[in-house]
Amino acid sequence: MQQRSSTVQEPPGAVPAYRPTPPPAWQPRTDPAPLLPDTEPLRVLGTDAVADADPALLLRLYAELIRGRRYNTQATALTKQGRLAVYPSTHGQEACEIAAALALEERDWLFPSYRDTLAAVARGLDPVQALTLLRGDWHTGYDPHEHRIAPLSTPLATQLPHAVGLAHAARLKGDDVVALAMVGDGGTSEGDFHEALNFAAVWQAPVVFLVQNNGFAISVPLAKQTAAPSLAHKAVGYGMPGRLVDGNDAIAVHQVLTEAVARARRGGGPTLVEAITYRIDAHTNADDATRYRAAGEVETWRAHDPILILERELTERGLLDEDGRRAAAEAAETMAAELRERMNADPVLNPMDLFSHVYAEQTTQLREQAAQLRAELEAEGEA
Amino acid sequence: MQQRSSTVQEPPGAVPAYRPTPPPAWQPRTDPAPLLPDTEPLRVLGTDAVADADPALLLRLYAELIRGRRYNTQATALTKQGRLAVYPSTHGQEACEIAAALALEERDWLFPSYRDTLAAVARGLDPVQALTLLRGDWHTGYDPHEHRIAPLSTPLATQLPHAVGLAHAARLKGDDVVALAMVGDGGTSEGDFHEALNFAAVWQAPVVFLVQNNGFAISVPLAKQTAAPSLAHKAVGYGMPGRLVDGNDAIAVHQVLTEAVARARRGGGPTLVEAITYRIDAHTNADDATRYRAAGEVETWRAHDPILILERELTERGLLDEDGRRAAAEAAETMAAELRERMNADPVLNPMDLFSHVYAEQTTQLREQAAQLRAELEAEGEA
Amino acid sequence: MTTATTGPTADRTAGNAGKGGKAGKAKPATMAQALQRAMRDAMAEDPTVHVMGEDVGTLGGVFRVTDGLAKEFGEDRCTDTPLAEAGILGAAVGMAMYGLRPVVEMQFDAFAYPAFEQLISHVAKMRNRTRGAMPMPIVIRVPYGGGIGGVEHHSDSSEAYYMATPGLHVVTPATVEDAYGLLRAAIASDDPVVFLEPKRLYWSKSDWSPEAPAAVEPIGKAVVRRRGTGATLITYGPSVPVCLEAAEAAQAEGWDLEVVDLRSLVPFDDETVCASVRRTGRAVVVHESTGFGGPGAEIAARVTERCFHHLEAPVLRVAGFDIPYPPPMLERHHLPGVDRVLDAVARLQWEAGS
Amino acid sequence: MTTATTGPTADRTAGNAGKGGKAGKAKPATMAQALQRAMRDAMAEDPTVHVMGEDVGTLGGVFRVTDGLAKEFGEDRCTDTPLAEAGILGAAVGMAMYGLRPVVEMQFDAFAYPAFEQLISHVAKMRNRTRGAMPMPIVIRVPYGGGIGGVEHHSDSSEAYYMATPGLHVVTPATVEDAYGLLRAAIASDDPVVFLEPKRLYWSKSDWSPEAPAAVEPIGKAVVRRRGTGATLITYGPSVPVCLEAAEAAQAEGWDLEVVDLRSLVPFDDETVCASVRRTGRAVVVHESTGFGGPGAEIAARVTERCFHHLEAPVLRVAGFDIPYPPPMLERHHLPGVDRVLDAVARLQWEAGS
Ligand SMILES: Cc1ncc(C[n+]2csc(CCOP(=O)(O)OP(=O)(O)O)c2C)c(N)n1
Ligand SMILES: Cc1ncc(C[n+]2csc(CCOP(=O)(O)OP(=O)(O)O)c2C)c(N)n1
Ligand SMILES: [Mg+2]
Ligand SMILES: [Mg+2]
């Protein structure tokens, strides 16, 4: 304790005229201007900028979108056949899902939310493995290290600090690995969003946060979620750049994410990207979206469909013809048929797995309980 | 579930040229410009603006600062005498503490953090009651409703959502009550800070958040806490105005807070205020600040002492003379003497209180346990 | 605890389970409807009651338990909040400070965890902290437990956390009638109540009448759902129907089982439970929550302390395994079912005793 | 669990408590120093060990347990984080995913609550979720318990929450030696360990030598701290010295008490505990945490299940009252002390039994 007598006890005498000084430690820490997002979401399709886009990339995006859409319809169909416990569709959001997957290098990591099975599949994950959680035979159906895809995160925004920690660890180790973490508009309200972005900025971790603003958190519209000018504006409060992009413009999302990933990789720190998009389907197959939104709103967004606007652009520029369309559709159909077939097979289950991975080594207690279940199963088998 | 066939299945035919449209739902929700704080913290003392300040208010602030400083030194002395378990001093931060208390009307509510006993005292709370927590005879030593001061909050930032909820409830009830919540720079990193500010903005709750940025969270300097241009810049991410003020300039803090309170009261919603200040003492009497900061830094800030700069201003303008100074010092001395004397009396303790307020009605279990303790105490008494 | 005033407390004993007390004419209602009705009636009677949470307004909650409340009472009384559980509960604390009675919905058990600090460090302690000056009449509704095929994080049984926290009441209904009565009592209580709703009973039915809700149960009273003499099954919430079924099945094997539905874990009704165990001399505690450090530990320990010389065998526990809640396709192996209850009953050392 | 390799496991039995095993020449070290040394040695041996938390760097922690680590290993290995517990633990999860072994410090027990969701929903479940592909070798150090005159929120005993969560190990040392050994073992473990440090023992001393640390204890083994024949005191952490003192005092009254220090609450060493209780026929569980739904409930319940016919009296519990932790001036009335332990021993129905 450094206890001094209060200033008031000083003898007054000749008081020097007080001239204002700024508080000693104060200095503007960074210029906020470059951190603020543009006022309009970035668009490439239909603008002059599209001329610079790589035709091969545009076609790749197109094929992936077609496949992604088909994946969504197929997975939804599987819920109706009882083959999936639940499916949160990304119909309408495919541009974000695909761009997120394509923006990353192989060594990078993807941190998907519960909705983002499509991004995982687009990154190369086997669709059946991607759907394990939603089929219900196990929680995570893949080894996250294999494709560097973290488990799909159901507790909202909790995956964001994981992405920060992983990116930070990679950087400490000298690996130029970037983590891309996905979250919904609703998820930005969680404390974990805040803490993750703050850690990322303080640590200058190589991480990119992609907020898919699809207008709703289940039934709650964005206006009840935030009063911010945009979600991207949150970035400035952490000292990182915020970018705003049309989330249905696949090439625009790809561009913004690729830039953010490159920036992170060269040590430039994290970026927050808000992609404006829309969830065409209900929240999940179990949800009834008519309870909270008008059909007209959905129709408006169908006119801004990510496939539609890319397809028109490609067609207009002569990059896509009937054959190209058919080839993409057929590839998607093949994927869907295979998925359907494989998902129609009952998964092989071993109830004893329940005890195998709780700890590295089974505790005595778990051994006892495993023995109990084994005995029960044997008795059942005999009966 | 609204399952439609994918766009790709549409027959291509004559494709209309794609012209960019913004995503349908998109519109800039608010103009961020007025939300952004000024780049320099607001100062009044020593600037032309001081001419507009009410001399009576300046003198009131002076007297309160003197009293506040004396309160800090007295409370610190009480820790050395073993009369307080611990004391987190606001030496150097008195301008914020006093201004926070004075900016509020009687019907308003103050939500202090663990450090802000002085703000509570300046609002009219009996100093002994304010120090109950730190003396250790009970947790909260006062009825919060009496002076509309919430319990001092030890878990950092957790009091912020309380302030929002209370302000919201008051507004729903039609009462024009404002809540002012205090938090430290470190506390802004907590998820509760984020969630509280977001709720406040979405609900347009009449609440003012005052961040005392005193440069440290215990030993952790601001640079390890945030990379933001300023903490006030966080406001824009919630859609509320952020204000930056010299926290040692009592009249400037008072002005910013008074404006924010008035704005909240007339339905204008919440404001985030960052006051740049400095903790001259160690974190608490138990802390050794020399482990993490240089003495020189402390000295720089002593030159910017809130009392010093106000005193000079008042003296220069002829508002304060030797007599005035003496009167303020004597009033402070009287307060300190009384506090010392009252704190030297052992508090009256009743161990049975431990069971009295856990629930509205004692459970059977607690009645049994209370009986056990009573028996023990009686046995002790006999022994 | 305060008891709301819609009627005298019904005497609920054996055989009364799952049946409406009085109104024979009523058409069946679900537990979800009874809960909705409890909130509706409380909101109509008391303007300080506010419902809040994620999707509770327009949507009526993901389980439709708050269906229609926003329409009837307005969005200020039944509010869709931003998606942040600590913020929801923290705001509720502030609202309670200003005299409101917030009823908070947590969407699923595991999504209540972000609010843990607010719950433990404020909700549970505020009354005590302020010597009674700031009571916290908050109800925290948590759909809990499994058996609905929910994916990870949608089937936790978190009651052990809340039980271990002084200052909270922990209440859970097992019948449609109790859902109404206990929730009314919880809302009327001046203390915070963690109100655990067994998800898989949401659609269970009884001929309880929403139009003439009979009794509002006081919090803290267990009830004997089935009389028996051989052993006592002590249980609550989603396991009550399992135990009643097990008791029926046990009859065939010559065991006459008593079933006690705790209804309230805190406060704990030692009197009813111990009276039963002293009568039967044997007891099994049954719950879905994991066993180790679970609710059954406290129940077994306190029953043993109080009834030691009446016990012919140790109090046994049938609980979920000590594992993270399983994925949907495996959950049936985890959940305590009739067979596992009967196995435990069989281990009650029938040879040794009376 | 993995055992680190600094030496053979010492045989610790009666009378060994609080004394260094081998190095008689060593000067006394405190538990805080032993903990610091454990981290230092682990960091020196294994570059993947990272210490992180609030004030752990420059300051060396508010209890100085991480003193000097930042200086020796750099700020990247011992990192002052922003003030956000969920963020700290969440970041640690990500670091563990990339192969690091984070050792997280929570500043005080109650300040671990903001990290509850990360702990329960991720740290505890990640290995299981991924079928072992993503282990979580994270140590969460939590200073816990009272007796230091701490103001509200600084003296919680939160072990019941962690015990009830499958996937976590819960470990707590009572001696300087164990502080070193158990923390080394915790850091070496591939599973997450909630490492509870009894604050008021931070400055307790022994002639344990930081220069030649003897044994690294495996996690999961209880130890008999004092041999006796009349009854077993089952305890851990801050209550171990209390029980040893009580056992001494009991001698005068003719009771020969055995004292078992659990050291690990999860996994639980049924073998050691039950062997002792079967020998003595009577048991009292002693801990600071509140009693209702507390650790003692599980301990009493499982000991009774396993040793029922060896018990001359019910297993009794001496615990903190079921109240929020008291303010400093009243805490002595709350904490289980020697007298309360002896009172419980007296109630072990000595007339009735052997
Ligand atoms: C912590 C937490 N709280 C609540 C939920 C329940 N829940 C699942 S999805 C959802 C809405 C998410 O909205 P948003 O973040 O916008 O993502 P979207 O569903 O639109 O992709 C909610 C509330 C959850 N999964 N986790
Ligand atoms: C949730 C929580 N985590 C940790 C602490 C321990 N703690 C007490 S004060 C403090 C630093 C607070 O710094 P700041 O918010 O800047 O306030 P200041 O002390 O500077 O007034 C810490 C870490 C706490 N009280 N609450
Ligand atoms: Mg959304
Ligand atoms: Mg500070």
C-alpha cells in the first residue's frame, strides 16, 4: 500500500495556472476508421467487379452450390424417412457454407456451428460422418483432426473461443494455420462471442469469424437480437476489422473470407465478417416457420437465391450452358443417391461404447457399470 | 417444413440479365457515426468550457472530492488496524465516484462494483453500512431500496444485467427511473458486460454504463485486456452512443453522466461512458503494485490528480480560498473521525442470522441445523 | 413459501396419480398445457408476473409451453429476449429487484449453464446477502431429462447442481395436475425456484381440467403415489411413471412396492419419505441423472441417517450411468427402466430381512 | 491417467502426513511453493504445458502460486489473459485441440462459475464426443474453501458441481507433498482435472524439498493418514488437518480414529475407503462444502451400499451448513471444526455396537 497524504493538505501558496493535459496514459490506441465495415454489404455478382473473378472459381462455386442445395434437400428428406433425428437446413445459405469451406487451405481449421454440416461436407468430410450427430448414433461422427474440422457445436457461440485457442496455439508453435469459426446472428448475443473476439484481438490470433446473419434465431428476428448498425460493427469494439458482405453472393463471400484468411495468415490478426443471408427452410424440420414469418418474405429472398444469381451471371457471360448445368445437377444427384442409400442402412451400434471414451482409462466405477450393462445385454440376448 | 425443388431444376430458357440487388432484408439499421466516441476524452477543467460550469456545482464537487479522498485514506488506515478485512481504494478515481453519485436523482438506482463504496457513500449511504462487506460482519450492510443502491457486486460485470433489468422494469411500470451501473476496464471483458449492453440497447432501457478505465485489472494492464481503439468504441456494436471522458476531471465526468442520464430518462436509451482514470493505490491493501508497475507512472498520474486540477481551477477563478479549503478539509476530517470511531466498535454479531435469510421461510433442514448451532453456542457459553 | 389461492390442497395419495382430482367431465390435458395455464392464470391474477426467454413470445417456446401468452398479455409481459442465458437471468434479477416476478424459460437443460454464475452467485444468494431486503421471486423453468431422442446437450439432468446450492428451491412435477399446481406455487413463492420440467412428460395426459384447476400444491411436500409394504421406490419427475410401472410389474413377482414422488428436491420432505421407508424397511432411489454425486446420493444418505435401524438392506440407487448423456440411438441403455428398477429391488436382501 | 516420472510412489500411511518422505535436510516449503514447483517442473519437461489465467504472469497470481513462471518461461508459456473465465477455459479447449496442455488458473472458486458451460458442455465431454480423438488434457486449478476471512464469493466449496459431471477428474491435495505430486499427475493426465487447492493450506508447511521432489502420486488413490480401529473419518483437502486434530483429541476420550484422505473425489477410491470402514465399522464424512447434495452424500451413500453389514451405525456427515458461505466474522460457526467432528463421532451408537 502506498499511502500518501491527500493533495488537499499541501500548502496552497502560489498556485500555478492549470492548463489542461490529457490523462497521462491516454492515447488513441488505434484508428477506428479502417475497422468499420462499409455501409453496404459487398457484392460482386452483377457489378463491374465480377469481371475480375476467376471463371474457374465461379464454376467451382456453382457446382458446389448445386451439390450443397441437393445435400440440403436430401438431408431434409431423410428426416421425413426417420433416418435423421433432426436437420437444420442451410437452404438459401449455401453460398456462405461453400465459401467458408473453399476459403481455407488444407492445414487450416473449420469450426462449424450445429447448422454447418454443409460447410464440413464442402471441406471434404464424408456426408454420412457429417450427419452422425443428427442421425443420433454418436455425437461427432468423424475424427476432427482428419479434415481439421472441429465437432459441430450445438451450444451456441461456444466454439468461438475454441477457434481462438487453436489458432493461438498454432501460431505459438510457428504453424501458419488459420481457424475459421462460424456462428449465427443469434449466437452473437452470447457472452462467448464477446470473450472469443476479445481474446482473438488481444492475442492477434489468426482467426476469422463468420457470422451468418440469416435474419432469425429460431423465431426471433434480428431486430429483437441487436440494435447495432450491423453485426460487423461489433468488430471495432474489439479492435479488429469488420466486413459486411452479401451472403448470397458466393463470389463476394469467397473474396471477403479469402482476404480475411490471408490477412490472418500473414500475422494481421482476426477479422469479423457478417454475411447477410436468409434461411429459406424452417429452423429445423421440427419447426413451423409460418408461426413467425410471412410467406412473402421468403419469396423475396427466393428471388435473391445464391444459385439463381450466380447461374444468371454465368449464363450471361457464356460460362455456363445447358450441358454445364446438367453435369452439375447430375453430380449432385449422384451424391444424393449415395447419401440416401448409405443413410438407409442402419448404423452399427455398440452400447458398450458408452463407457469407452469417458476417460482415457476406465475408472473402477465405470468398469462396474459397463459390466452391469453387458450383463443386461447378454440377458436380453438370451431372452 | 417448406421443401421446394432446387432452383437448378428450373428450365433455363431466356435468362434475364442479372442486375445486382441488395439482399432483400438488408438496410443499414442505424447510422453508426453519432454512436462513435470522440477521439479525445472530453475535458472541461482548464478549457474554455469551464466558464459555463456552475460555480456551486464546482464547489460541491470539490467538497465531495476532499471528503472522498479522506474516506479512502481512512478506510485504508482501517485495514492496517484490522478493522476492515480488505479495502479496494479509489484514491485517484474520486472524480468518477463522486460524479456518478451526483449525476443521479433520488429515485434513480446506482449499481456499484466491489470498488465503489465511495460512490455509495457520496449518494448518501452511511459509510459504516457501506463498509459492512469489507469489514466482514455481513455481506451487504444496507437495505438497497433505502438509497436505491444495489449491493456492491464482487463478481465482475454481473451487476450490469441487473441494472438493465431494473431499468427495464421501471420503464415498463411507467416510472422515469434511470439506473447507473459501474464497472472496471477489466470487467468489460466478461460476457456479462456484452449481454447487458446488448439487452439494454435492444430494450432501449434507461441505463448508463460507466466504465472506470483505471489502467489495470489488478496487475493486468489495459493493453492485455483489449485491442479496441477505446472501450467507448464498444458502444457502436450495441447500437448505443459511446462517450469518452477524462475521468479525473470531475466536472467533465459529471457533465457526460448527467447528459447520459437525461437522455436515458427521456426515453433515448442507454449510453456507454468510458472514463480514463488511474488507481493510485494498489488493487487492495493486500496487493503489491510495485510488482507490475513503475513508480514513475504513478507520479505522472499524481500530477493529474482530480483534486489537484479542480483545486487549481477553483483557486485561479477565485472561487476557492484558504478558508474554503480549510472548511472542506475539516468537514472531511469530521467524517473520518466519526468513521474511525464507529468502526472501532466491534459489530454486534448474531450467528443465528446465518439461517434467517436463506429462504423466506426456514426449511425443516435449516431449522434442524440452526438448532444444532444454537446448542453449540449454548454449550460454548456454559464452558 | 407462499401457497397460491385457487383452492384447498388436495389430499394426494396412492392411486391418485395421473388422474384429475375433481372434474370428471374434463377432457384430457397435457402437462405442457397445464404449465401454460399455470403461467396464464398467474399472469392474469398478478400483473408483476413476466415471462421471458428465447422464443417464448411469437413462437410460444420450442415446446409451445408459453403458447398464446404474448398474444394475450403483450410482448412486454411475455418477451422474446436476445439469445444470452446469463443476460436473461441477470436481467430477471434486476426486474425482481424492482418488484416483478420473472418466469424465465431456459430452452434446454444444457443451455441453462451459461447462466450458472448469475444463478449461483446472485439468484441463490441475494436474499441472504441483503438480510431479506431483496428477495428473488424468480422461477427458472428448465426442460430436463432425456427420452425424447434429443441430440447432445438436449437431454441433461442437471438437478444435482441446483440441489447443491443453498438458496434455491428445486421442484419438478411428474403429473399434469402437479405441473399446474407446483408452477403456480413456484410463481407465488418469494424465493427463487428452479422448476425442472420433464421433457418427455410434456405430452403426457390426464383428465385434469384447465378450466377448473383444482389445487395448488405447496412446495416441499412429497406424495405417496402408490401404497405398498415391501419396499419404497423414492423418485421424481420423469422416473415416476417408470417406478409406477415397475411397482405393477413387481406385484407379479410378489413384491408390494410403495412409490414416493418427491415433487420437491429442495426443500426435501424427510417426513413423508422416512415414514414410508420406516414402514417398508427397504428403499431404492430412482432417477435419470447420473448416479455419482447425483440427487440419489443425498436421498440415500439422509434416509440412511434417519432410518438406519429400520433398514433391512442398504438404500440402493438406480440412476443414469456416470457418462455424458448418450446419443439418441443409445439412450435407452442409459435410462433407468422397469427392469433395472426390478433388479435393484431384487438386490434388497429379501432373504436376510423380515 | 498417466503418472509422471520423477520417482517411485511413496508409501504414505499413518503418521506421514505433513512430513517430507525422504530429505530430512530440506528446509520447510509451503503448499503454494510446491504447486509452483510442480508447474515449473512440468513446464521445463514438457514444452506443451502452458499456464494461463488472470494475473498469473507478472504478478504470479493473487496467491503467488505461479510466481516466476512468466519470467522463466516467457509470457507465451505463462499468460495473463483478459478477464473472462469462459474465454480462458474456451481458449484452453482450443489449445488442447492443437496438442497443448493448458493449466488454467481460476482466481477464486466462485469466479470459475462463468466458465461452467465450457467446463460441463465441452471440457468434460469432448473426449467422449469424439470417441477419444480429441482428449482434453486441461488442468483447471481452483483455489477453494474458506477459513481465510475472505469476503463473499471468495470461500465457496464447489466440488459437488464438478463431482456430478462425468468426464472430469476432481482432485484436491491436503499436504505439501501431495500438492506437488497430484499437480504433476494432473498435468500429465490426458483427461481434464479440476484441481481444487485448499486456500487456507497454501501457507501450510512441510520439510518437503522443492529441489528433490520425491513422489508423483497417481490420481485416484486415497491414503490412510492415521491408523485407528474405532471409526473412520473420511475427508479431503482443508478438512484433513481438522480430522487429524480431532483424531488426536478423540484419543483422550477413548476413541481410536482412522483418518482417510481421499485426495481424489473422481475417480473415487472405493477400495481404500471401504477397507477402512469394514475394519472400523463406523464412519463420519467430513468436509467444508455444504452438506445437502454435497460430496459427503455420495461418499456416505456408496460406503453404505458397499459396507452395510459392517456398519454399526449410519455413516454420518459433518459438513458446512446448507447456507451461502458466511461473512468473515461468522465463518468459524460454519466450518466443521474438531468439536463438531467429535460430536458426530459420539453419535456413532457406541452402546449399540461392538
Ligand atoms: C447456448 C445455447 N442456447 C440456446 C440454444 C438453443 N438454440 C439452438 S439454435 C438457436 C437459434 C440460433 O440462432 P442463430 O445463432 O441465428 O443461428 P441459426 O439457427 O440462424 O443458424 C437456439 C436458441 C443453444 N443451442 N445454445
Ligand atoms: C467474475 C470475476 N472474476 C474474477 C474476479 C477477481 N477480481 C477481482 S477484482 C479483479 C480485477 C478487476 O479489474 P477492473 O474490472 O479493471 O476493476 P478495478 O479493480 O480496476 O476497479 C479481479 C480479476 C472477480 N471478482 N470476478
Ligand atoms: Mg440466425
Ligand atoms: Mg481497472
